[in-house]
Amino acid sequence: MFRPFERLGVHVEAQDGAILLARGQRLRVKEDLGRAIPKIEDGAWPAFPSDLLSVMIVLATQVEGEILFFEKLFESRMFFVDRLIEMGAHIIQCDPHRVVAAGPTRLHGTHLTTPDIRAGMALVVAALCAKGRSIIENAEVVDRGYEQIETRLQSLGADITREP
């Protein structure tokens, strides 16, 4: 489960039912043998879950290097990346199933609309990474999978509010 994170240079440890991440890690894509572009792909259990791929794409915008993401299970899950590109992300959409992300890039706040729960959470993460204010319309779709997400993120120090 943690291997895709390690591909992005994130060292993750599981200990006593908790996931531990050290601060100040140098995030850099780990190259494949033969210097081929590294790839993160989803798949059925026990492979990497499709639901996390969109958040991983956002993470890749903050990591040094290029990486290919391959969504094998579902059509059109990658169509939210145009919103990340609006924020300044360096992403190439190869086809409906594959994108290449290059980083690190400085994202900037903007006005966004989320199409679904997975893209919504990815856009929340992107907004937290961005410089400036972001507004995410249709954010209530995120609530279906992440109850009181703004309260939980505030407890971690995030500057996030929900407007009525």
C-alpha cells in the first residue's frame, strides 16, 4: 500500500495501527531502472486503490520529477486534471486513462467546481497546497466520504472554512 508513496519520495511507516510521516522529507520521484518514466497505476485489491489516485496526482505536483499515472479501472476519472492545470500544475493528459505530472510546481488559488467525491478531495488538497485563496463549488460531494473534513483539516493546522 505504501509503495506508491515511496515512489514519490514519501517515507511512510505503519506502527501500532497508526501511519507515521516524518516532517521535512525531500520529495523526489524515484527513477525506474533504465531511466524509464516511473509509473503509479491502480488496480483491484491488493493493488493501489483507484480512489486515491487523484490525491496522488496532486502530491506529484509538489514532488521533484516526472511520473506517469495510469487509471486502469474507470473511465473519465482523470478529467479533473484540467482544474489542476488552471492552478498552475504541469500535467499532460495523454488519454482518458493516463496523465504525466511534473513537479514541483507552485499552485495558485482559483475558483473551482468539483465533479465528484474523488476529484473534490484532490482539489481540497490542491487548494491547501496553493498560494492564495481557492473556492471549491459543489464541495458537498466531498462530505459523502469525508465527514466534517474542514474541521478535521483545521485540527491539523489547515486554513480552511466552509461558506454557506
